[in-house]
Amino acid sequence: MRLNGIWLSFVAMAAITVAFFTFGAGAIAQDATVAAAGGDKPYRVDADGTVSWPVFSGFRRFNSECFVCHGPDASGSSFAPALVDSLKTMTYEQFLDTVTNGKQEVNTAVQKKMPAFGTNPNVMCFIDDIYAYVKARSDGVLGRGRPAKHDAKSAEAKQAEDSCIGS
């Protein structure tokens, strides 16, 4: 029975991954460098504070799934590290791996445990958006709190979201 559950989790993760890479990357392409393509600045923040849609979407998704442990504005908490610090040295690939597969380091000196979000479409369908938001915070180009202004959601971003999440 356990093997069937593992297989179903694997199939669900594979489906989300295919949907994400087929449709999700288009959602962040608007005005932003796709992080998975090697861009070191997957965000856009204008001088007047306007952020690209992916950054705003990432803010929203971070605050629906990640802030509970990683604190408001990715500033950390007693449960999890400040991602604004972690992303100064962590690569996109390391970020993606940690979010997808989770992380566990438990011994007599350390107790770090992050659950895997690889089968959570509310995270995986927006992983590049979440990364764009946290990276902008980490690079110091985006302040704390809700971005005051943002680009409109493009038709391409809506289609990618609908394709990944389903509507």
C-alpha cells in the first residue's frame, strides 16, 4: 500500500513538473529573466516601486505558503531561516531542490526540517514567481511589505496559471 502512495506522489510530482515547465515558465517571462534559464536577476523593480507581475505574484504566493515558517517578508523566524540571507549564496537550482524535496538536518546540535512542497501546486506552479520575489528582497531592491504598484497580469500569465492549477 505504501508503494502505491509513493508511486502516486511521484506521478503527481511529474505531472506538476511537466505542467510547470510547459506552461509556468511563460508566466514569469513578462518583464523578468527566467531564473531557470540562468538569469541572476529574475525580477524587475522600477524606480517608482512598480514591480513586475511575477514579483507581485511571488509576494502573494510567499505569503500564502512560506511566511508561516520563514517569517514576514522572508526575514526569518524561530522556525526557519531568513530567505533574504539564504538567497545571497543559494543558487536557483538549490532553491528549487530544497522547495521541491524538502530538507532535513537533525542531530544533537541542529534541528532543521523543511517539508517537501513538490506536490503542492500552490507552490510549484509559482516557484519562479516566489523565487523572483525572495531574490528581489535578498538583493535589497524590494523593501518590506506589499509592493505598492505592480504590472497587470498578462494573458500569458493567466493561461499558464490556468494550465498548471486548472480552472
